[in-house]
Amino acid sequence: MQELLMKYSGKIDFIDLKVVDINGRLRHVMLPGDRLDDSLFSEGVGFDASNFGYAAVEDSDMIMVPDPDTAFIDPFYEASTLSFLCDLIKTSDGKPFMQYPRNVLKSAVGKLESIGAAEAIFGPELEFHIFEGVSYDVATNGAGYRVEVSEGYWNSGILSNETRVDQKAGYHRCPPADSMAEFRNEVVLTLHKLGVPVKYHHHEVSSAQHEIELLFQKAVSSADSIVISKYVLQNLAYRHGLTVTFMPKPLFAEAGNGMHVHQFLRDSSERNLFSGDEYFGLSSMALSYTAGILFHSLSGSLLAFGNPSTNSYRRLVPGFEAPICAVFARGNRSAAVRIPGYVKDPAKARIEYRTIDASCNPYYGMAAMLCAGIDGVKQKMNPSEMGFGPIESNIYNLSEEERKSIRFFPSDLKAAINGLVEDNIYLEDTFPGDLISRWTVLKEKEIKYVNSVPSPAEFKLYYDL
């Protein structure tokens, strides 16, 4: 920290302290640059967290404490601004506020010791859409939305020099079809300057759909990188007159946005604990971890944090490579957990959980995922004995008889939340009971709101009956 103070003291105009709310959106407060001293890191800055979703109005005074390891010069201010991600502590006793998303993930990482692991290593794939315009409105006498982008195949009848991307035909397209390649280059260069490690980027399957895959990091740093990546994408899009969404399903009849997470566990000597002599080079720990993820996804509990929007379940439908059933396999993209077939080095053995999406709060989503895997290891779950596979065939091409043995995840948010209510013991000591209650109430409110709004599809189906 002293090195940080020496580097920036007297050289910045402002300090930007960033925290995430219950949904994972960034909130911030800015301080004059001369406030950068030891007391900022020892005493923090008090604020009212009652509007952030995880603190009661009667007990909402909190202290945000910047994490010096997250410091970066913010590229979106004209004045020199040093930004930090923060942790929250309570004013009453100075202890961490355990409903705060970052603290929840740290708590989940702390549980790894109970299974002989020291670190969880995550590598997320961020899928998103870039549009040139968006409008949406809900009113008493009408409701609707519209998004637009020049490459959209629905614009093929308009006289133009634009290259259109046909339906489900955008994967790894090159310019000029990949018209946003230079924009993504700018995003990745910015992320690199901020210390976010990027593996690669490319056009995805749908019109206007893109992906930036991040390199492996420790769990909390990986979640931090997701938050910063969203921040960079949204701000650069705004500068360019564009708009970015991580909604799981913004376009009808097109591929949706997931946030596949590659992952493995290491011990204190940095040995990969998922490498072994079991199925396709995995260890028995990796298989039990996989079983835990599938088991708690099947109940809906893990989906309640990993796929927490009503829109999540418009993505989780057959026909779009969406992983909707409790299956694991090697290289099979219709499985919820995949063992990447291109990984040949035992030291890089890993699994990929494909169901989770970026509408989640990444700290909660990753914490719940980690708790589910840890529970699988503790319970010595065996995915094959539990009927989770491996299944190497495309699940969507199986016969009705073959599909009878496959169990499918909940198909809506209500069922997922019900699953969380019934299946949450594995989350104990990481997700406080008050947080699960708040989350349940929040999501039930969202469900009630969405279900109360008539949709254009209903008018098409029922108006003239």
C-alpha cells in the first residue's frame, strides 16, 4: 500500500470508490485526490447503503474500504482519477458486512480449506450484444421494446452497403461482417491497461452478439474483472454512440448470452487438484465437484443466483446450444458441465459450467457455484451414479425414449427461487440467512412484475379470440 501512496499521492485529482449493489451494478462516490492517505485504507468512508438492496433502512450505515490491489487510473474521466473496488464493513463492530457480494465470495473461498484446497481459479467467457439503439417502455396502454443494429439480418431488405449477419451465422465472422471488431479491440486494449487479462475476443453466433473471454484468475479477482469489463464495455459503447447489454436473451429466435465459467481448484503448492486418472483426465475431486454443481442446479438453488433474471429462462430453452439439463460430458456443448476437449495438458485440467449467465451478480453467482462444488466433494457425490452422464451425444438430437433418463433444470425463475428456499443448507456460513431472504423477496417481486405485464406475443395469440 505504501508503494501505491508513493506512486499516486499528489498526482491525482480525484479518487473514485466503487461498490456493487445486490444486483451487481456498480455504485460510486468520489473524493478529492488529496484524501489519498493511510487513513483512507484504515478508516474508509462512511455512507448510506439502504438503497443498495442488502441493508435494512434502520441499520444501513456502512463503511467502504478501498482494496489497494484493485487500483487503476479510470479512463472515463477527464480529470486524473484513481479508482478502487471496495469492501464493506459494519459501523457497529468494524467487521466485514457478510451480505456484501465481495465478502460473500471471499467467504466461499475460505471454505476450500475444508476439502484440502487453497484456491479456486476461474476463467469466465463474457457474451453480450452491441446495439446501435434501444428503446423499451411499459405503460398502461402498451408495452414493447426495440433494438437496432446495422448488421441485423432483419435489415437485409434495406438498400445499404452494410454486410448482414444471417440468423445464427455470426460465429467467428471476419470484417466487414464483424463490424465491431475495432470496437472490441479498443475494449481489450483498455482492459489490458487496467490489469484485466484477456484470452481473446470474437463475434458470436447471433447478429450483434460478441464474446470476450478472460484468462484464469483467483476467484475474487475473476469476479472483479467481470465487473470492470462491464464497466469498460458500457462506457466505451456510450462514447461511440452504441449500447451494450448482457441480457441473456435480448433477441427473439437468436442465440442468447451465457457466461460460461472454466474452473479448477489448486492446493497451497498451486497443484491442480482437478487433474487425475478418472474420466478424461479429471480427478475424483473434480467429478464430485461437478456432481455438486449439477445436483444444486437441478434443484434450482444454484440457478437462483447464477441465472437470477426472468430473462435468463428465455435463453435456457432447447435449440440454441443452451445447457438446460443435468449432464456432464467431454466437448459436448449441449451439456451443462463440459470438459473441454482441446485441453491436453494435465496441469490445465478443468471443467466448464455453461448454464450461468451475466445477469447474475458475479460474486454471488461464483460463490454459489463454489459452494455447490464444495458440497459435492464433501458428500463424495459421483456424477455417473447420480445419472448425470457422461453423455457424448447431442442431447437435442436424442430420441424421446433416450431423453427420458435426462433430468432438466427448472424452466423459470419462480421454480429456481422455490429450489433455493428448499435447498440452501450447502450455502450456510457463506450466504447469511437474511441475504437469502432478501434475495427471495427481491426475485419474487420481479417475477410478479413481469408476469403482470401483457406482452405483444399474447396479443398475437389471443387478441381476436
